[in-house]
Amino acid sequence: MHLVTFPLISLLFSLASSFSIPNFIQEHLLSARSESSPNPIATQYPNNVTGTINGTIAVVPIPYKLARSIIPAQYNILRKAYECQLFGFPRDSYPLIVRAGFDHGVGLFSLGLSVPDFQKLMIFYPFVDLLGDGYSSFAYEKYILISSDNLVALGGAASYGQIPVPTNFTPSLDAYAFKSADMVDKGSQEIFLDAYTDLSSIHPVVTTKFKPTRGIAPWPLDFYVNITNQPSFTDGLSCDNQLNLFNTTLSTGKNAPVAVRGEIMVKAPYIPTDSTFRDLHGIKVDIAFIENNQVPCSQLKGYSGTGSGD
Ligand SMILES: *[C@@H]1O[C@H](CO)[C@@H](O)[C@H](O)[C@H]1NC(C)=O
Ligand SMILES: *[C@@H]1O[C@H](CO)[C@@H](O)[C@H](O)[C@H]1NC(C)=O
Ligand SMILES: *[C@@H]1O[C@H](CO)[C@@H](O)[C@H](O)[C@H]1NC(C)=O
Ligand SMILES: *[C@@H]1O[C@H](CO)[C@@H](O)[C@H](O)[C@H]1NC(C)=O
């Protein structure tokens, strides 16, 4: 067992002793109601944590000054690195990313360990110069909204210094729901996923709704590949190096990423003041990932993925 996966494994084990964690076969049965496809790479990388995330990734242009006030002052923002990828991006703006979806088939195959399926909503700030070298891009994350009943996922986020917020989602245990019950043409339907952090409240803290559109534009697919592959951090002590592979059967052919356009409402404190962002562009896609947990961030200096698929 390699050192870097040890914290996650020990976390899985410590939770497994007090709660029952289903093995791969049981998990498959338990999550049979989910519409997400199985993890296609679990056996290909048996000694790594792998999984899938099905959902949406949206680019939210916010004033640069607002981003500057949220990202800790000691880190520079690598403006040129995103400006050169986002032709036509509004001036003096910064690309905040909102990624919402469903984690399915997450586990470590060789040890038969798996994490029950859960939902999450991430609000993150890419292109942060964590190491102060002027070129290595990292993603800063402060809060993560995670299914309130998933103690493994909540604990995993806390181990990075992140603030994991127990959340109930509508729909429950799915990547998103279709607005209309008419399932004839799923492909053109509006989709939504809403998050409730006050578990007894009927008022969501984040709502997302998107309609499929034609062609991934104006932000190129490569940009989504780039930002989903930047190592993420909170306290800067260790990084989460999640490789998002856009080249598996989950994200190609009939499952290729679909362009979406829509709107996101976020309440404080997840953004400093309650805000609704309209006319956003993003993609909906299911993605297989390999996750290297608790990597010393300095080891990821100059990180630019591992190949053409991430
Ligand atoms: C992703 O989730 C949606 C909503 O449940 C589902 O319709 C779609 O088939 C899933 N995608 C894949 C590739 O499994
Ligand atoms: C799989 O895990 C090992 C041990 O932690 C690591 O060295 C390797 O880079 C990981 N593989 C990938 C593709 O990230
Ligand atoms: C993202 O893009 C920046 C700017 O081109 C590059 O330096 C970085 O290596 C890329 N990161 C990944 C993970 O692709
Ligand atoms: C998918 O991408 C990864 C990382 O870039 C690479 O290691 C792997 O060989 C690619 N798989 C295929 C089928 O192209």
C-alpha cells in the first residue's frame, strides 16, 4: 500500500468498523436505482481509489475583485492562464466554477472497499498560484456541500481543511432531475439539482437549472478538462489530485459532454452575498476519475495532467 492513499484507506477502515460499508457487489445492488453507469476503470486501476461523477460543470464569471477577496490574499491568481483559454471572457472577471453531481462507484477495488453513493456541490476557484512559482495552477475550495448521510465523504473533505456542509439534495441520490415528467425526449429537457443545508428548511441554499444547447461554446471543452484536473486544496498542507478522465465510455460517444446554458442561485456564506447568476455556460457529463488523496502540494508543481485524456 502506497503512503499517499493511506489516510483515505485508514479513514475508510475506521468508519467501516463503526458503520457497515457495503462491498462492491452489495453496493451495486444498493445503488441499482441510480441512473449513473458503473465505474468503468475500477479493475484497470485496482490499487487506486477510482469512481465516477455524473453531473454539471458551470463557469460563473464573477468580478475579479470578488474572487480576489475570497481567495486567501497570500496566493496570487494566474490571470493569464485562464484569459488565454477563455476567448471573449468578460473583462476584469474571474471564472468561478460550480460543479454539482452524483458520486457513484467510488472505491478501492483491490481491497474491496467502496464508499456509498453520494451527491455533492463544489464551488471552487481554479488558477491559484499556491506554490508562488508563477505557473502551477491549483484550485482553492472552501466549502463543499455533501449528502448529509455520507460520513466517509464528509470526513474525507474535512481532512483537507475544507468545510464539509451536510446537505440534502433534490432530487435525492441522482446526478440531476428532468424538469418535466415527460421522458420522451430527455436530451432536450431542462435539468435541475437543488441543495438544502438547513436540513429542516424548505429554502435551498443553492439551486441550479440548465437547458441543453447546441455545441460546447463559448468556453472550450479543453477548459473544463483543465479546471477539473487542477489539484485542489484548502489549507494548503495537502492536495487532492483527482484525475478526471474524459476519454472513457462515460464521456465519449453517446455519452459525450453536452453543452448546457442556465442559471445558478447561491446564498451566503457559500458566496459572500446571496447571488443569482444567469446566462451561464457549462457542460453536463459523467466522468470516471482516479483520486490520489493527501498528496503534498509541492509534489504537484507544474502539474498538467498525465496524458491526453485528463
Ligand atoms: C447521468 O445521470 C443522468 C440522470 O440520472 C442519467 O440520465 C444519465 O444516463 C447518467 N449518465 C451516464 C453516462 O450514466
Ligand atoms: C495510483 O496510486 C499510486 C500509489 O499512490 C500512485 O503512485 C499512482 O500515480 C496512481 N495512479 C494514477 C494514474 O494516478
Ligand atoms: C491548465 O492550464 C494551465 C494554463 O495553460 C496550465 O499551466 C496547466 O498545466 C493546466 N492544468 C491542467 C491540469 O491541465
Ligand atoms: C485516457 O487518459 C489517460 C490519462 O490521460 C491515459 O492514461 C489513458 O491511457 C487514456 N485511455 C485511453 C483509452 O485513451
